[in-house]
Amino acid sequence: MKNIINFLKTTFLAAGILSVMSSCVKNDEWETPPFECSNKFPEPTMSMADFAAQVPSTGFKLITTDQIFDGYIISSDEQGNFYKTISFQDKTVNPTVGLQIEVDKASNFADFPVGSHIRINAKGLRLGIDRGTVKLGSVDPVFAIGRIPQSLVGRYVSGVCGGNGLDIQTIVPTQLASLADAKNPNLINTLVTVPDVQFNLAEIYPTVKKFLDYDAGGQGLDTDRNIEDKLGNTAVIRNSGFFKTGGELLPAGNGNVTFVVSRYNSTWQMLIRSLSDIKFTGTRVDATPPKGGTAITYTGSFLENFESYPASPANLELYPKYVNDPILGNRYWQLKTFNNNKYIQLGANSGTGQYVTYFAVPVDFTAANTLKFDVNVGFWNGNALKVYYTTNYTPLGDVTQATKTDITSAFTIPQVPASGYGTLAPAGTYIIPPTLTGNGFILFEYTGSGSGVTTTVQLDNIQIQ
């Protein structure tokens, strides 16, 4: 009996404790105890813009007094694209200045995620321009702007309290109209967004590249990927070899890109934080659209000597019977005249990057038997001309999606002279196979590079019989 009484007492006591504990619960959730947060540094003594204005044109300035200012984190090393640097700007919206601080510490995103409100006391640090960018860092015997040792980061950088913890704000990227607008020194180390952007076609054609190139051992390499906007402006997305998602394929579409504006000496390098900064969900825009092609006529017998065309416009944009389409680069086949003879010409000399341009000639292959043309080259330093036929190219459509049969070997394409020009001469005759029927195109493809093959090619007297 005594044991039963003791058991009941214990039971009632436990129930009472549970009752008291349940009175601390509201709406089925435990109350969160207040988080103690105290600001390490006093209130700012100056604006970040005023601080940055002290940067000397050369060398560095050692900060010897308490100079305290606030900023907001815009970079993140979580995906590996920022290495031991933190970029921050003075405002969450419409910033007036951005800075970069060098720290000998990784995984900074854990302490200071994007949007973190930070306060810096720059006393004891150096302020200077390092390889085109205004930076803040430690005294270093080797470098003008050194990395702040990991153990000393807290001496100079601290989060600002807000509510129950670190004050984290939403960063609103500055909206720009073009990539050209991003190449502004006042925007360095600020977050911006540019609309109607896509990767240059050379990055996705004929093979879609990854964000990173890799060496033979599978190690990621620092890699530049070229982007362009609808106005034809270009920029570089710079990816660190440590970019965790660098093995992903580049998106082929068009859309908005958000990046931290950066510069290495005189070279602009835009830095994304993660793949989510690229939102290419729209259809690609052709910055150099095909010209002509509005009055295509398929025929099995004709001679095109270009004599009926006026000298202007030179790129044949108003000649509706043919299609003149730059796929890579911005060079069209152009109408030229020499010794009262008109012909079309294309070359990569004095250019930059790659060039691939097609001149599409419509043909009724059922009625046609042969293809002939005259050809000449100038300043030959590599083969630049190929000839194809296709039956599934849609005029003014995407020629890269057409099935092309290479018939270049049927012709003799000159490989001289290495200096000056030769003379237009017959390239030979291609016998159109009887199995090739229906409407299609002969494609003259020029492939060159401003830093590689720059051979000039001239074509005349394109004849189908």
C-alpha cells in the first residue's frame, strides 16, 4: 500500500512539472530566447564613399587613425568563385562605391552571407589600387595590399547587429541597360544586373562548353567565358578554377545576368556568385542576323556574276535571292569590285575572335546537274573556305541546325599567295548526284580567326546547270 501511495505522489509531481512547462509554450512553439548581440565597433565616423575617396593614384595609404564605416556584403565564396576576398558596397540600393578586402580566410560566406551589414575599422590597414581595383588589406612585406591574417580579421571587420542577430539586408542589384554600361570604374565591386544577355555563340557552338575548362588531371582552370548583349556589347564572365559547379554546361538561351563588376588591370572581368546569377530562360537574340533571303527562288540553272548589283550596300543585305549570315563574329560576305569586275569577298584580317559566315544559294537539286564557281585567295595562311549542300535549311533560320554535306574536296581552292592576291579562276565542277533531289542550298562557309587563319576569299560566277 505504501508503494502505491509513493507511486501516485511521483505521478502527480511529474504531471505538475509538465503543466508548469506547458505554460511556457505559446501556439505550440517554444519561445525563442533573446539573442545577445552587441556591436564591436562604435558608430561610423565617416561614410564608405569618403573613406574610399582617400585612395592614392599610386601606391597605398596606411590608415593610422580610427576610420570606421559601414558596408553591405555582395560577394560569396560559398561556390568557390571568390577566393579569400570580400566585395562590399556602401548601400543596399543604388550604391555609390564598392570596395574589396583581402583576407587570408576561406568560407567567409558562413560569417558574412550576402546582404550582411558590416562595420570596418580601417586603422592599421592599407588602402590602395591593386591591379585596377581599390582594395583594403594588411601591411605586408611583399605585397602593397596584403591579406589580413585569419586570426586578425575580427580586429578590423565585424557584423552590425539588427534585431536578434546579424543585420542582413536584401541587396538590390543596380539595373543597367547594357554590358558597356557595366564597364564603369565607379561600379567596380558593386552588384549589377544586365538584361538581354547570352553567351557568345562560340561558347556553345559547335559544342556547348562548360563554365570551366579542365586540365588532363581533371583540375579546374581559371576560365573566361564571353557574353554579349542585344546591342552587340561584350564582356567576360571570369570563373575560378575552384568553382564548385564549373562542370555544368553553359546555358544556350538569353536573359538576365547578375554579377559583381571587377577589373584586373585594364581587363574587365565580371564575377558571378553562383549559377543562380544567370537566368537565361529566353530565346537567343542574333546580334548579327542573316540578311537577304526574302525572295528565295529555287532553280536548276543560273549564273550569278554579281554584276547586276549596286556597290552599296556592300554586305548584300538588300539582295533577297541569297542569305548572308554571320554565325560567329560580325563579318558578312561583301560585294567588291576590281578591274570593273564584281565579286563577293570575306576575310578575318585585322579582326578579333572567330568568324564563321555562310553565303546560302538556293538550288532545285532535282533539276540541277552541276555546280561551278570561280575562286581566289589573298594573303593565304590557312584554308578558310568550305562548300556544303543542305536540303533542310530554312532561309533566315538557324543554319547551325541544318544537316550539311561537305563537298569541298570536289574543288581546287588555292593556297597561294601568302602576300597579295591571286586571280579569280575556276575551282572545278561538282557533279550533283541523282539521288540529291528537292529544294535546298549550296552553302559557302568562311571560317577564320583574327588570331589564326585570316585568309581572304573571293567568289564569283556561281553557276548551276
